[in-house]
Amino acid sequence: MGGSVINITSEAEFSKYIQSGKVSVVDFTASWCGPCRMIAPRFEALAGRVSSCSFLKVDVDEMSSISQTYGVRAMPTFFFFRNGEKLDEVVGADIAKVEQLVNKYAALSDPFPSTGGNTLGSGSGSAVPGGLGGSPFTVATDRVALIDMGFASDRVDAALRATKNSGLQAAMDWLFSHADESVPAAGPASTNLSVTEKEPASEANDDAITEEEMTAQSLKCDDCGRLLRNAAAAEFHAVKSGHQNFSESTQAIKPLTDDEKKAKLEELRQKLALKREEKRLQEIDESKVKEKVRRTTGKEMTDIKEKMAELEMKKLAEAKKREKEQDRIAKQRIKDQIELDKRDRAARAEKEKLERQGIQAAAAPVQSPVAAAASAAGPKEYNEARIQLRLAAGGAITQVFKSSDTLSVVYEHVASQTGNAVGSFKLVQTFPRKVLDDQSKTLQELGLVPSAALIVQ
């Protein structure tokens, strides 16, 4: 038989074991870790069955220096050492993987004695169908699970033999792929799961197992006494109930009857339907919230657009108002100029008529001091011309030019502002209406000083 699990209390003790030529299996654990406490009995049982390896336990809180040195981040974590070299590791409560690696590396240590310690999956305590290797507890629970699913026991045994106890999923795949085939007979090396009455009494006595060698058929929660089929079920129970004390049990869980299976299936269907209904209602609530947010956001965007449009309309209205005022001033100036020209022409015509008749023209009327001063000062000269250019697409461009600039300068300015070529548009005077196409004349010569409004066509 093997030994017991050694609790490491110092770095020197830890170094002594891992530096030896014997394979050391180290369990990094914690007192507050539920999965660690659940798997501890099986790790201790493993240490009791295998004598060729040293089984160590390191509390990560008490020996934090060791766990930090090897970068342990999760509990439980299992490391394999020999001659100071790390051989392998297993992260999580995967005892089947630990047992597999113990079988793999046990040969590196001293060979197993012919009597006493056993390799995993061998010896009289094995309940593996067909006498193949593997974890007795894992294989036994896989067999019970497959039988509970409705597969015949002989086909389950054949599947486990054919897949070499590679796990529940591999056995199920084999059963489905060989559903129409007959069950192959067990080989000559196979052993039955129990001793039958037809076997000789001597063989029965030779193969009889003691209570200590009985294979675990289930896990038991020591807190509530509930039996669990496998480690996954125990871990789920620990998470759900908060219980942390588990142990192996030789009591097999009875398979469900057809009525119990139907009841369980109906219960699962009802739970699934309830979950779907809860999800549907949750999606409805979420959609309502999203729709409310969408409407609120849409209203806010609409209000912002309306305010921006209102501001734009105000700007356009003010610009149009200024444009109308400028047009009015320009038209009034033109009217005054036309009226003045009429008076000058009428005065000259009257003077010429009198001269032809030999009549002396009457003296000019005496002007007021203000008018005289204005006449003496002469007409005011302007050096700049303020031109308003109305675009065909709407809007206007206002620019101040020199009175000596030619009309071509105005054409080039319009082209730079609109992106159109110079020859693709014309400038038209509004009053009197005429097309300005002689680009060599100055703005002064064209009468566009001091201000004028032109249309871009």
C-alpha cells in the first residue's frame, strides 16, 4: 500500500521532496476553497494506493512564498516534480487527469512492489469493465450514467472496453455509431464486475475484495447526506448549496425508472419553458426601454433641427432685409440722377432755343448758400465701389472693389466664389437692365460707383 499525504510546513522540506529521484505530486490548496475540500478525500485515497510517488499538500496562504515562486493562480493546482524538474501540471479539480498523470510518471520512480501498492485501474479493487486501466470511480460513474440514459448494460460494457475508458462522451459516440451492430464478446483478459455463482468457490475467494478495497460508486455530501453521481454533480451541488464537505461512497445510485425519467423530463421541459418565457418578457421590457430612448432621442434631434432651421430663417430674413434696403438706396440714387439729367437737358434746350431767337437768356436764379457751396465744391469723387452680386442659386455676395478696377476683376471674384469658369456666366445690371460684358472698362466708367447691385446669370 502507499503512504499518506504530507503537509509541507517549510521551503526546505518542500525542496527536499521535489529534488529527490522519487516523483512528487504536489496539491496547492486553500482552506477556503470548496473544490479543494471536495477533492481532498480522493487525493488522500490516491496517496494510499500508490507508493511509488510522494504526495504533498501546500497551503497557499501558509506557504505563499512557494505558491508565488511557481506562479500558482488557481486552486486546486497539481504539480509533478522529479529531481527538481517540473514534469507536468493540472489546474482545477480534475482528479481523473491527476490519476492519469500519476500512472504516466509513476514508472520514473522506483517500480511498484509486487504486493501492496497498485497502479490506478488495476488490482482487485478495480470496477472497470473488461479489466482495463483508468480511474475506477470515473469509469463506474460513467457506466451508471450510460445505463441511466437507457443503454443496455452489456452494450455499455462493450463501449467502455472499445474506447478504453476514455470518458463518457467517447463511450456515447461508440454506442451511437454501433447502434445496429451486435455486442462484441469480451476478450479472454476481461473480468466480470462481480463474482457469479457459477464460478468455483476457490476463485470467488481469491477474487473477493475487502471493505477497504471496494470501489467508490458515488460521492456523498457530508453536510446534507445527498448522494451525487460524479465530481461535476458534486461541484454543482457545492456551488448551489454552499456545502464543502464531500467523501466517496460505495453506494451506487439507483437508475431512474421510466416513470421517473418521464417526470424528470417533464420537469426539465417546464423549467425550460419558464426560462424562455422569462427571457421573452425580459426582451419585451428591453425593447420598450430602447423604444423610449429612441423616441426621446428622436424628439431631441427634431427640436435641435427646428431651432437650427429657425436661426437660419432669421439670418436669411435679415440678409434679405439688408439687401432690400440697399436696393432701395441704389434705386433712389439712380432716380435722383435721372431727374437731375432731365433738368440739365431741359435747361440746355431752353438756352439754345432762346439763343436761336436772339433773346438773352435770363440770369440763373440765385442759389442758396448751401447749394452754392455744393456747386462750388463740385461732384464728390469715390475711390471704392461696393458691389452686391446676387447668385442664381440664391444668396448674395457683397464685395468692395476699387473704382479703377476693371469689370474683369469682378468676373474673376465671382468665379473664385462659385467655382464656375469666367465665360460660363454673365453679370446683369438691374436698373436700367443691361448685360455688362465689356470687361475692359472700369467700374467708374460703367457707373457702378459708389455702389451697385448685379445679377449673376
